[in-house]
Amino acid sequence: MFHLSVAEQGAELYAFMVRGTEIQRSGAIPEALDPARLFRPEDTGPDCELRVLEALHTELGLSLPPAASTVPGLMGPVRRG
């Protein structure tokens, strides 16, 4: 499962949750963060994690501390189907 919620001044702008093959959405999600683009059935966990982290950095300027890159499966298992 993966959940993203983006808010400004306490008001949610957009959000999505991916659980298996089910995607729940609300608001206008930017194309760069489209969950169907980020979470592909053919991906391995590391491929998906890297794509999500790169998209979050590009779109929202988010990043992880350097030590986090040494933690295997930091985002937890990403399971499809």
C-alpha cells in the first residue's frame, strides 16, 4: 500500500492510495505523480521505489536523507495483483 496526500494551508489539494491493483484518487493529481504511471505491474520493488522517489523530488522538491538510501525496501514491499 502507498498513500500520498498533498495539502496547502490545511486544505487537501490531491491524494491517492494504491493497494494492489486498486487506485483511489481525489483532486487534480499532477501528471508527474499519476499513480498509474508510477506503479506498473511489471516493476520490481526497487524500480517502482526509484520512480516514486524521483517523481516526488521533481514535483514537490522532497528528498530523503543520504543514510536512507542504504535501507533496503525503505518504502516497504510494493505488491501488485
